Amino acid sequence: MQWLKLKAILLEAGGVRLEGKPVDKYLARSTAGPGAGGPGSVFFTTGKGRVRLSLRPDSPISLLHRGDGRVTLQMGSEKVEGRLEKVALHCPRQAYLTISEGCIYGCRYCQVPAQQNRVKTVEEMVSLIRSVADRIDAIAITSGVTESPGEEERITLALVQRVRPLGIPIGVSIYPTRETPARLYEARVDEVKFNLETATEALFREMCPGLDRHLIQEVLDRSVILFGRNHVFSNVIVGLGESDTEMEECMQDLAGRGVIPVLRPLQPAAAIVQYPRPSAKRLLHLFRREQEILEKAGLDPGQALTMCVSCTGCDLVPGRDV
Ligand code: SF4
């Protein structure tokens, strides 16, 4: 089966049922992003691309681990051979850290506010990054908001200052203040991701009470000036009730600003656990539209060094998934 189609089917399914040998050596547990607080996930590759698979005992798709990372995916009568990738911190080849594991905001799709509100110390995070420094290509930093966006920014800058000497590209994705892009740029961060989250303003008001969409757009614009095209990203969730046309308009708008959209398939959770996952067919359609929009805007996700566009585990990424 073609990689793109396979990945879209797996993203629609939302997870696999594990069989065979234990996968402890390959298991990732997330405190942010899709699957936060869940039973864990593994990263599957056929050599053509990567997909993150949550472990779900009720999934109709099975993943048989035969040992040493060799696996077989079984979907109905179709079998696909592949390998599990080892995780550094959160995902393969990156130290992706979450500073605050809780959040004062209450986005309706997000599990994070329900988690225990733990904030890692800078010292703790530096030692975690050092422990995997020989097997990563990037450091990525994200956070919930425990006290205020300014406080998360302060901790982020303190961490960046400590790990910058390692000479590894650094990406940051936090809820910003107006000054965040300039401060991160001065700290020599390489890339940033500020998430628009929804395709439309109306959905944003409904889904993200308390967050400021205009502020996010403003900091994205400033970020493109500072970090350059191909190094500024924004997650937009697919499946919150937007139409394809609305999603395309949102992608056009972001690409017009020089920002690469990350189309993130909804993982129904929290207050919208009853929402359906977007279908493989829809994900493939939007992928093709994104491919055209990015090409027209002269943007290339293949240039990304850090975070989700470089990882590709949770999304179909033009220029990387083929
Ligand atoms: S795509 Fe992003 S959220 Fe998904 S596993 Fe990779 S780094 Fe994590």
C-alpha cells in the first residue's frame, strides 16, 4: 500500500492493538500534544515515513511485535511490515520537553488541564536533554500555562540559555506574549510554532475561551520576519466542525503570511470526546490542497529542523510524506 494512504488510514483509526513481545524499549508517554496522559504510543516506519500509533486495546488494527522493533501491521487481510523507532524524549530524534504539564486555560479538546499540574525545573530538563544529546537532531520545548504566559516564557528562556551551547537546533512552541518572538530570537532559538488551533475565528471562540487569536496571528507575523520562512509553524486541528473550504482559507491565510500550517487530525478528548475523527479520505484531500498551497507560496516543510514538521508522527506533512 502507498505510504500516504497507509498513514491516513492509521491517523483515522487513532491507534493500534498491540500483540506479541513487549514494546517497553519503544514506548513514548506524552504529557502534551495528541494522546497527552494516554496509555502511550509507538512510532512506526516502513522506511518511507513515520507515524505515531497510540496503543488502544479496542483498535481493529493490530501491531504484532516480533522483537527487536520488527513489526507487522494487520488491517483486515492487508499486512504491512515495518519497524518501531526508538524514542529520545517524546518522539524519535528529538528531545521534546513539556515544561508545565497542566494549564489554566480550558480548550475544549485538550486533556492537559485535567493532568496533574507538574512544572519541571530547569535543572531537571537540562539533565534530561543531556541524557539523550548523542541521539537527537533537535531540542523542542513546549508548555501548558501554569501561572501566566509570561512565566512560561521566562522558564523557556532560562532553559534555552542552558542548552544553547550544545549546538543542537532549538524549536519552541508556547502560548505567547507580544514579546515572545523577539525574546526567543535574541536567545537564538531556531524555530517557533504558535498554534492557531482552529480554522475559523468562530470555532476559536467556541473551543479556546480565554485565548487571543489575534495575538497569535500577530506573533506569527513577527516571527516570520525574525526566524524566516519555513521556520514558523502553526497547528490547526482538523475535525472541530470546520468545512474543507474554511480549512483551505485558513491554510491560504497562514501560507500567505509565510507560516507553514500543521494540519493536526483531531483526537477526540476532554469536552469533545464524542466528536468523530477525520476520515482518511478527508485527510488525504486536505493534504493535497496543502501541498498545492505551500508550493504556490514557495514554502517547504522539508526545511524544518525541529518540532512536529520535522517529526511528522501525527500529521500528513507535504514535502516529507510522499
Ligand atoms: S508530530 Fe509533534 S506532537 Fe506528534 S509525536 Fe511528533 S513531535 Fe509529538
